[in-house]
Amino acid sequence: MKKLQLRRSGRIALAAVLATIVLVGGLAFVSLSAFPQLGAQGADILRKIIGDPAVAQLETFVYTTEDQFEQMLFRLGLKRVEVPWVNAAAIVVAETPVDAPTPVSTPSLPGGIAATAINPMQAEPAPSPTPRIFTPAVVTPFTKRADEGKWAPYILDARGRTIAYRAVVYPDTQRPYVGVGLVAIDLVNARLGCVVGTEEPVSKAVISRTGKIPSNDFEAGRLFAVFNGGFKTQHGRFGAFAGGKELVPPREGMATVALDKDGAIRIGQWGDPGLVMPATIAWRQNGPPVVHNGEINPLTNNNAASNWGANIDGAVAVWRSGMGLSKDGQTLFYVAGNNLVASTLAKSLKAAGAHNAMQLDINNFWVQFCAVRADGAVLKPEPLFDSMKAQQPERYLKAYSRDFFYVSARQ
């Protein structure tokens, strides 16, 4: 009888200890998530103590509870539709062109491109070709909201040309309050670059790892935007190549972005013909494609954690980000939003016009996109989302531990 009582007491004590650990861990995680940077650092510390699976369970519990609570508030009329940004004014990267002559007073053509001045002492020049004006494809809306899918100028270069537009869509019928931010970038006048972090991707290969944007692109009027890369190496072992060396071996069938030395970029599935070429100087993988050859990947409805969140499956509504490319290769898309599942991320990218697309990093703090403007000689980040302003937006303008992407002028 005493042995039975001792066993019961032991079980109760053990259950109490486990419950305390879960409660304390959960409360700690919730409190840290209120402070994005501390939350990200705290999660990494917890992983070293209790391991990835345990932290994933805590994250899933917190995010799922938060998601259910917000859905309930919306049903009760206590939560409104979320618009990602309050100030929708366009951002000019620099007030005057860099290394450009002072223009003569000339008329302005649509799009802010100056027309050629005519000297009355010279013969009339031949008519100039109509300047190209970047216009993204029409967004397919999901709702009847008046603001949905309307592209607005977002980033203007020093000459007044619109380099990027932004818009918002509402793709989730289960969470109609979620606004997803879309950015469309002109790859005729801009190019994509990538930076290897000082620590990530983890590799034994020896290359230069400054974690900084190259100096020739880190200039006022040349640097347009910066945004997050993909998962840490331990969360998927997705392939990476840079500095002439393979940092992490590629995984067959994984979504891959490839960058050539002439600025050309391709996004596809590893194994696609012509994805990686002799001129390719860098490539990066991050899970399966979310859109492949114009079609949403059916795997976005198969929510395996190994596909869409390392240890968090695709059905958990969290901050998610993604990158896509138009069929003609002239428009790059960046998409991000809170309370996204894998399928709504894919729908948003396709609606924006992506023919091929991949998921990038997920979770609060790690999802970050900033336009970059010049304040004199100082470059300053302007976060895409208002909520990103408290998430270390200057991280990519100095040496950084993780890999990331940037957008700069082609010439």
C-alpha cells in the first residue's frame, strides 16, 4: 500500500514538475515574443538547453493559441482588418542622382524621366524612343476590398523612376483580417545581390565572410532595399553556394534562387534545366518551391514541418516571407505577412505575378524588408511594415551574422 502511495506521489510530483516547466517555458516564450530581438535570442538559447523539438512545441503552442484568440476576437467584432503600413508615401533613395550631371531645366515625362533638352542653335535631334515605365502585372484580388491589389509607388531612384511598387492582398478566408504585403521590383533598372553572413550558412568551406554589402553597392542612390534570407543551416540543411565554393550541398527538388555575374536571376526547383549556369556566382535553397512554373505547389497543403518551417509545420500561422520571379524574369517579388500559413503565402506570391517562388525565413524578428534612403552620406533603413520598426531594421546595413539579400542599381 505504501509503495502504491509512493508511486502515486512520485507521478504527481513528476507531473507537477513537467507542468511547471511547460508553464514557465511557455510564459517565458510569450514574454520574449513581445520583444522580437530578445524573443529570437531566447529561442536560440532554449534550443541549446532543451533542444529543437521542445522549442518547436512551445512555439507551436504559443502561435496556435494566439491565432485562435485573434480569430475569436474577429468573430466578436473586436479585431479589425490589418493594413501593414500606415504611411504609404513613396521613398526616394536619394535627393539627387549620384555621379549624374546637373540637368538643364527640361520638361518631365511620365514616370519622372527627364526629356532631352533641345538647343535652338543646333539642328533638331532625332526623336528619342519612348522611355520604358515599369508597371507590375495586375494583381488578382481575393476580396472586394477597395484597397486590395492596388500597386502604389514605393521606392523611387535618384532620377525619380519607380524601382519598386507595393500592394496589399487578403488571401485567407479563415483569417480575413490578415493583410499580406507585396513588393514588386524592377529588375531592368535594379539587380539582386546576396551576402553570406559571418556565421550563416554554416560551412567548413573557407571564403571571405564580411557579412557586409559590397562597398560599390553600399552607396547613396545605389542601394535600394535589403531583406531577409532563408533558414539557418541546422533547420533543413538547404544548399548554398557563394565565393566560388559550395557552402552547403544542394538538395534535389528544393526551391533555389540563382544569381549570375551579369545580374541575371532565376528561381526554380533544383534539377530544372538552365537553373544554375556557368555564369552563376551564387545560389541559395530554402525548402520546396511554393510556386513552380506558374502553379502552386500541392505540398503547400501538406504541412510537414520539414518543408515549411524546419520544426514548425505549414499549418501554423506565423510571420512568413517569400520571394518570386515573373515569367519574363524582369520583376522580382517579395511577400511577407503575419498569421500566414504555407498555402496563403503561395497564393499571395502567385497573385502578385510570380511564375516561380520560394519561401524565405519565418517567425517574428527574422522576417524583415527595408527600403534604404540616404540622409546625406548616411544610409537609413525604412521598414516595409510598421511593426518591423522595432525589429532591428539596421541589421543589414552593417556586418551581420546571417545571410541576406539586397537590391541595388544596375548601373
